[in-house]
Amino acid sequence: MRVSNRLEFTEHHRFVVYRDFALSGLDRNVLAQLYQPMVGAFAVGLYLLLYHHMAEDRTGYSALEAQRKLFLGLDLEMNPDGRQTLADQASRLEAVGLLQVFRQYDPVQDETIYEYVLLRPLAAGEFFATFHLALLLRDKVGKMAFQELRESFALSEPQGLARFVNREEITVPFYEIFRLSAGPVDPELEEALAESAAANEKAKEAVRPPERIRHSDMLLRFPRTSPNRPYVERLNRAPESMAQLNYLAYKYDLEVPEICRLLNEDGVFHEDGTLRWEELQFRANLMYRQDRKREEERERVLARTGAAEAAGSGTAGPAADPAEESSAAVSGIPLLPVPERFGLKAPVEVYNQMLRREPYTRMLERYFPGAVPDAFARIFERIDLNYKLPEPVINVLIHYVLGMNHAQRLTKSFIDSVASNMLAKGIDTFEKAVLYVREQEKLNEMLARKKRGGDGPAKATADGGSRGRGGGRRKPAISVVEDRGPKAEIPPEEVAKMRELVRKLKDKS
């Protein structure tokens, strides 16, 4: 809990508690055995005191009350030391993911209230799979006690069960037992569900790619006999994993069958069911490259048979207009101008938002009227997979090398040197990348001015002449023989003298 002024957090301020769950016996055991050694009994007491502000069979918000009730319930003095103690214990709960605190201000009444949002304790399996929590518990109770706690929450299988083999799943899914009526859609019900879902969602990502991968579509196409089927079924309860899959599909232009094919391969899931993101991205990139090769071969065959024009009439149009995206201006940093060769006319704010949000594959496609050349695709693919530059930084790099006046230097070594320079300077955000491009623009303008200058120190430096510390040249300037008109003819007398001299030199030798 970040409280800069102690007078902003007193026993006179009112508070409200929110929770959307009820503690079970297993949750209380996890709270006592796993969380209490880390945060202490006082913090767990604060958690339970906030929890019991509502009945066990109720969820939602409690009534507004003064924080004096918390001080009295925890036997704290209503002075600066007691306020600091309460804030410290709340911070402990926040650090282990049991509490969120929000401060709300009413300008009309000039009043500040605190909202305590309680979070359910993690299950035992999820707790031990969370690396930092497991390490903290091990440091608090010791290695041997940590092993005993982990084994006590999961009972082993009976001894006689090990001799049974060929374990298969015979669970009947929902769609084989129940059938939903195909009646008219109830707009009031859909509106109520949408409002409740929006109200319960606490944290939304700033940008989400268009949702093209739905969990229900994946289940319809995913093999039931696959060993990864249980992991895929649990993805419905993992919104972050579904958002990653949607972003991957948007980045590499994949559909539901391709995503199911990727998830059906070995090694794409951890033992706890979470996605191996780097491995999945690598295999999706291989599939993307194969699709590009097949598309190029198909276009060559169509062009060879004369059917390219007929096929081109039914192709899809260009990418969606970026003006449909969010046009919120980037604040705090200078905006990059829209390049002239950029195919779509877009405002500067929208173009910068595209650089910040779009995958690099989509941005690369917008710079070419047709397919992206394979050389450029391989260069930026290497930067993405091997260098692991963030997507916004790669987009700014594309803007720098393709959207600016660097057409004479579009080589693999030049692009690789710029990416290596970004890595060396620690550029990992969009803002740092924009400032880097601005600095490079100033440097290029300064070098161009020096190169255009007359005779003098500036010209000597711009042309590449080496200069010493004192400003003088290290090497003398070598005079160049100039061609000044036609050559003069040698008279016959002079030619005869030259031949005589040559003859005498030969006789002496």
C-alpha cells in the first residue's frame, strides 16, 4: 500500500470490502499452512477480519464503515504508529496476491475512501508452481519442512492402482448429452451478461488483437484422443493464454486448424498446463514460412498458366484501414512522421499507435504492395526470434530502415547493425526506440551538412580525412597530376637523340 502522506490514511477514513468467493476448508488450510509463515499471523488476521465483513454465503460489496473498526478489531492504537502498522500488514497481503487496495476520491464531498478487494488463496498445486512464492516459503520454513508441506497437500495414489495400464478418458462432453434450442436470441439477456462480465473484469490489457481463436472452436477441432486435450480444455479458464494464442494467430495469420495442429504437438505445454510461449512461437513461425513458400509457388504456377488475373479478381482486399484502430495520441514522446512510401494514408497519431501495437509481420506487409520479399522476412524473423527485441522496437526499426531515406543502404548487414546497436544500448520500449531514431536523424543531418560544406575542417572530416589531436593532418596531401589540354608532339630531332642515348646505354651494359 503506497501512502505518501500519513494523514491520507487514518481511522477516520471510510472503507469498503469486495470479494467474489467464499473460503473452503482447503483454502483455510492453505492460508494457515502456506501463507501464514510468509506474511505472519497479524496479516492473516487482517485478511480474515476483512473477509468476515460479509456473511459466508454472500459475495459483493460490504457497507461503508470507518476504518476505526479495523483498528479496534486488530487491537491497534489510533496513532501514527498504528496507521503505519496497518499499512505494512496490508502491503504484505498485497505482495503475495491476497489483497488489492484502491483509493477513490469524491471531489464534491472532498472525501477519500479505501476499497479492499480480497483475492482467493491459490490452490496448493498453483502455489507450488508459482516460483517466487515457493522460494519465499522455502526460505521461511526450511527445505525439509517445505518438502513435507508440499507432500501433505497431495495424497499419493493407492498401491494397487499402479498395476492397471491403458488409462483412457471416457468422460462424456456437454454437447453429447444436452442440446440447446435454436430459438431467437434474447437481447436483454445478452446485454445483462455483457454488463456483468464487464463489471467483474478487473484488469484489461490496453491492446488486444482481434479475437479469431475461440475456445469452443478449438474444442470442436481438437482430437479427443490427444494427450494435450486436458490442457486445451483448461485454456478456457486461462484468459492470458487465450490472448497469447490470439496474438500469435494475428501475427502469423493462422486459423483455428493451424492453432490446433500446433497445440497437438509434443513440448508446447509445461507440466502444469501452461503454454511454452517461446517454443510455440518458434513452431508457428516455421508454419508461417511454409505457408509463404506454398503461396509463392502457387502464384508462380498461376502466372505460368495464365490464370493469375482470374485468381486475382477474387482475392481479398488490402489490410484494414488503421484509422479504425484507436487514435489515442502518444503522449510524452515525439511522434514519428508517416513515411511517404507507406501505402495507407493515416494520421500521425494512428500510425504511431500501429507501430506500438501491431505485430512486425503486419507492419512489414503494409510497406509492400505484394508479398514481402523473402530476404526481408528472414532478416526480421531472426531479429524477433534470436535477438528477442520487443514488437514495438522492431516496428520502429522497420520504420527507420524502410520508411526513411535509407533505400541505398537496405542490406542485411546494415539492418543487422542497427538492431545490434539497439540491443547494445538497451532499447526495449517504444519510447526509447523513438528517441533513438530521433538521435540518428540528427546525426545523419549533421553528417550531411558537413559533407556539403566547402574546403575546411568540416569537409575534411566528412570526406573521411584523418585528423590528429591538434587539428593538423597526419599525412601530407598528395598533389594530383591534372590533364591540361592535348599532348605536344615531339620533334624528329629529339626522337633521334633519344634513340641514340638508348643505344649507348645498351652498349655499356
